[in-house]
Amino acid sequence: MSFQKILAISGKPGLYELKVQTRSGFVAESLLDGKKITVSLRSNVSLLSEIAVFTYNEEVKLIDIFKSIATKENGEATISHKETDDKLKSYFREILPEYDEDRVYTSDIKKIFNWYNILQPKGYVTLDALNAEVKEETAE
């Protein structure tokens, strides 16, 4: 279960797992409902392993933020992305106190919590899985 194959596709809800590459793009499977879709090379796609959040000093990888959430929640689900903006920002400040409030928008914070809650029941954000992922990245 690697973050190297988990995708966020612009204009599509939720997260997807890369299944097969084709000549004109690739096939991805939704982590929400299991439906497979074809995605063209023109689509704006982000690998979760490449996403980072701005802080005042550096960029923090998304996997490290997921690890902080998993530690705080003991590997369980976190607050809903539909909570009030103030509640989301306050919680996010607890897990990443030095995040840059001018460059990290509430919509970004909502995505992070939503993604975490999509990945959590699938076993991607358990402490063991996240520790293995971090070891894998530092080995590269």
C-alpha cells in the first residue's frame, strides 16, 4: 500500500489508485466506490507522495501530516472536512503549528482531512503503514 500510486485528480471527487498505464493515459480505481475510470494525459493529476504543505520554515510532506493526525487519533478517523472553518484551522494548528496561514487555505485543510478519512478505513494511514512509507522514502 504505497502512496506512490494514490492520486488526486482535478475535477474528480475523492482519491484514486493507479492501476494500469495506457498509451493515452491510465486507468485509476476510485477509493470511494471502487469504480474504474480512464484518465487522459491532459488531466491535472497529483501524486499524494509529491504533495507538501507550506510552513514558515519549509515544506512538510503530506505523509508527515497524515502521520501526525494518525498519532493524535491513534490511527482512527479524524474530524470531518465539513466542520466549521475555525474548528478545522484550530485542529490543523494542533498537528502542524507552524503552517503558513497565508499560503495554506481552508480548502487545502479540508482536502487533507477528507483524504485522511478516505485512506483511513483502507489501511493506508495506520501508524505502521505510515512508518513503512517514511522509511521507503528516506531509502530512495
